[in-house]
Amino acid sequence: MRDSWFFRLAAFATVLTFGLVVLGAYVRLSDAGLGCPDWPGCYGHWKVPDQAAHLSAANEAYPERQVEPAKAWKEMAHRYVAGTLGLLVLALAILAWRRRRIPGQLVLLPVVLLILIIFQSLLGMLTVTWLLKPLIVMGHLLGGMATLALLAWITLRTGGLGIGSDTSSIGGAWRWLAFGALTVLVVQIALGGWTSSNYAALACPDFPTCHGQWWPEADFDEGFILWRGIGIDYEGGVLDNHGRVAIHLMHRLGAVITSVVLIGFALALILAPPCPVLRRAGAALLGALLLQVGLGIATVVGHLPLPVAAAHNAGAALLLITLVGVIHLIVGAPEARHRRGV
């Protein structure tokens, strides 16, 4: 099955989704999330209006948000790539159904993935029409990460990558550790999305302290109000500094907890099982974590440079994929033993 079109299509969709996650972060961080104030087009067109008559009509239709071609093209590029991914996922679901009688073919997951993509499209629309509402933006980020994780899982399972005879020593307890680590990472990614969508990344401009203190004054009640109603323009954020500080502090605290959990898990993989493939996976997980921590610190110290901030989002995606790969190895080991009659 590794040489099948299904595997190749899933692998390509995984790479495209990784790029889409990074592109989405770049659009958001460059304040281009409302570069096109309507959806799915841009000022009523399928591309950014560039003719004088179209520009005049667009500016008249949206007087509060005049056309800024640079921002609009960033937003439309994101939509074009997202549309391409949607078609790929649809093709995967159709191909999976047609191959459903082949032993080992995944069918349910591609269908679930298609449903997720449709839901992601809805969130993408609401991100624009609800004016960058933080809860929707965070949900859209989590949906993108979930799409990436599912595609990576489908690719790994279809190809059987990394599952070999040296995984025979892996026990069931490793599953609990792996899924626990995944839960912690997902919560931290959500905190990162909440921080970004509330423009709280620079609420603490210094590191490791915040405004020269380890725990400055912060308003957690204000910072974590999830729903504030419809019609509020959230571009630039609506919170005062104390609310943003609360969000930033929680993201830092989450980073510490996530680092402790993932470092412990990675070291356990490296040191505990007599299994070379898991030792390599643990080393990869540790490397991805250290890279992500370094990018997070650089984002604050450098006062949110766009390339570093976008790379920080890419680092989160890379860390997620790496952990999904580890889980694939752990979950796949009993299946490999069963196939060998162990």
C-alpha cells in the first residue's frame, strides 16, 4: 500500500496542510486576516480587484475597509491553498471509499477528515464575517492543526512507516503516556491561539520576567471571556493591558508545563525501551521541542519579528507531527506483533 496513489495523495496533502498552517499564521500576524472583508471571494470577486472600476466599486461597498492589495492578496492566497486542500481531501475520501474492500484500507478517517475540512471552511467564513472573533480564530487554528494531525496519521498508517521488528518490546503503558503528552500539547496550542487572537504576544515584552516581575498584575477574568457577542471588531484586540498580560502569563506557564511533560516523555523514549526506532523518535521529539521553545523566546525578545513569529507557528505544527509519529509507532507495534503472530 505504501506505493499506492492513496498514500502519495495523503502525503502531499499533509505537506500542503503544513504550509497552509504556516501561511495562515503569516496572514494573521501581518494583520491581513480581514484583507478581504467578505467570503469566499474578495470584495465580490474571485481575485483581488485591480481595475479602476472594480476598485472604486469595492471601496464604495466597504467604505470602512478600503482595498489594500498587499493584504488582500495574502488572504486570497490562503483561501486558494485552502480550497486546493479541500479538493485533495475530497479525493482522498472518494478514493478510500472505492478501495474500501482492500484489507487495511482506512475508510472512516478520510470521511471524518472531509467533515472536518467542511467545518474548517465554516470557521474560515466566520473568522471574516465575525471580524476576527478570538474564539473563532483559535478554533480555526485548532481545526487546522487537527487536519494536519489526521493527515499525518493517515499517511503514516497507510505507509506503515517505522513499524518493524524492533518495536516488539513496546508495551501498552506507552499509549497512555503518549496520549497524555498529546493532550498537554493540544492545550498549549490552544493557549497559543488565544494569545495570538487577542494580540497578547507582546503583553510581556521582556523574558523571563514580565515587566520586570515574575507575576505582575493581571486580569484573568477579563482575559478569558470566551464570548463577547457579535459585531465587535477584534482587529488589534479589545482587551486592556492587564487582560493581555493574564493571557500571556498563562501561555508561558503552559509552555513550562508542556516542556516538562514532553522532555520527560522524550527522555523516557530515549532511555527506557530497548527499541532503536523509539530512541530516534524520542530524540526527534526532544529536538522539535527545544526548537519551539527557542523560537518562542526569540519571538518575545525580538518583539514579534514576523519571520520568527511565523516560524513559531511552524514549530508548533512540527512538534505536533512529531508526536503523532511517536504515537503511530507505539500504537502500531501491537498490530505488527499480531501480524507476525507474536
